Amino acid sequence: MAEFVRVWNETKGTLVCERCFVAKTWWQRMMGLMGQKSLGRNEGLLLTNAKGGIHTCFMRFAIDVAYLSESGTIVAVRERMRPWSFWIVAQKDAVMALEVPEGRLSETKTEVGDQLVFQPSLVQR
């Protein structure tokens, strides 16, 4: 069964994502958001083991991306990442990537240094 989490910005006291799919397998991480037409305002994708970088090839929409350390601290942010873009993250402690709809990080005032907490999502489908 697919795993979804709720992403809470502990630093700002804001909900970043209500229904965030956790991509744990190599195949889930490779497919990412490819083929999806859009993301709802409260949806997202958490790429575990996402060291090195990400791409938006074959995507149809822009996204915001926050790279996280193992403890959930945001170490790098890229807003409005357009389709067919690449981001090679330089921070050595960047191990997970949170992908959310374009504009969501600024809406929630989420930025480098913030601590994110992952909780079980009540919305699984």
C-alpha cells in the first residue's frame, strides 16, 4: 500500500502538505511526478534517498522543491522549477527532496533552516 505523510513546518507552525506521497523505491523516485497533469494545493511528493539532484523531465507543470537533511531540516530551496529543468544540489547533507505545487513554499513561508516534521496523513487516497 502507498504511504502518505502530512508535512508540518515546525519552525513556522504551518502545514506544508496534507497528502504527500513517500517515494521509497528506485522506481517510485525515478517516476516521481512524471505523467501527472497537476498537483493539488495540499499534495506533494517526498523523495527519500534523493542525493545528488532531481529533474523535471516529462513533467507538465512547475514545482517548488525543498531539499532536506536526514533530520528534516531544509538545507536548500528552489521555487518555480519549470518542466525540463535539472537541479544538482551542492549541499552534502541534502538527502531528501520535497516536491510541492509551485508557490506553496512561499505561501507557507517555508525556507532554508526550517524544521519539517512528517506525520501519518489522514488522507490516504
